[in-house]
Amino acid sequence: MGNIVLIGMPGCGKSTVGVVLAKAMAMDFIDADLVIQRQTGKRLSVLLDELGNSGFRALENSVNAGLQAENSVIATGGSVVYGREAMEHLRQLGTVVYLHLSYEQIEERLGDLHARGVTIKPGWTLQDLYNERCPLYAQWAHLTVPCDGLRLREVVLYLQTLLKAQGDAE
């Protein structure tokens, strides 16, 4: 099996699901946000302050477009879907999985957007961001996992079943 790339809104569980899924499938785990922080030596919120939304997204696009991985689960940042080069590369690198959560669930899980390093246009609400991004996640995903009401282990099992079915169909 190739790589598995997790996309979705901040707070949907990409990193948490990614770690557990990687362990369950004997794969490596890569957190793209941590790769950005390691390469720059700065936290995402600091980069966002220094570069602004468009500069941060350009950096995120560049880093993700250059990721190299084998047999890995990759958790991306929530704004990766704005980068065409990154998403085309990630789709070639593996199966892109959209972890979908309802707006209500995202709102409940998220705290301070700035502290999390979330790129959002000035004056926008979380609802505005959700409405803009969800169609992009759906557009780039090979598979979508509806995560509302599921526990972590249930999301992982559901995803393993989907991936097995996809592998069996190929």
C-alpha cells in the first residue's frame, strides 16, 4: 500500500487519527505542520504573523509539494487544499482522505484559531472558512470519512475498511 494523506478542517482529528492509523497499519507518520515548523524553526502562529495568510499558504504549498514519503500516513494542515501544486503532489503520493466533520463539531473542538495557526481572512467567521474549505476538501479527496459521532477507534476502523475495499477493487 502507498501513502495515506489526511485532509480536513482544523480540529477534525487529522493528527490524532493519523498517529493511531499509522500504528494500526504498521506505517510511518508525518505531520506536515511539524515539518513546516522544523524547516523554519518557528511555530505556525509566528509564521502566520510574519508572513500573513498568503505568505503562509505559499510556504505550506511549497513544503507539502516537496514532501517525500513511503508507507506513511501524512496529516496535512487544514489550509493545504489552497495549494494546487501541493495537492496534485499529495494525490500522486497516495490516497487522499477527507476527514469530514459537521460545522457544529468543528466549532465545539476548536479553541483560539490564531494560536492553532489557522489561516482565515480578516473579518471572516469560522462558518465562512468552513463554507469555503469543505468543497475544496471534497474536490481533492479520493475518499471521504464522515466522522460525526464516531470515536477515534471507529474512525480508524472505518478508514481501514474503506482502504481495504479500495485496494480490493484495484
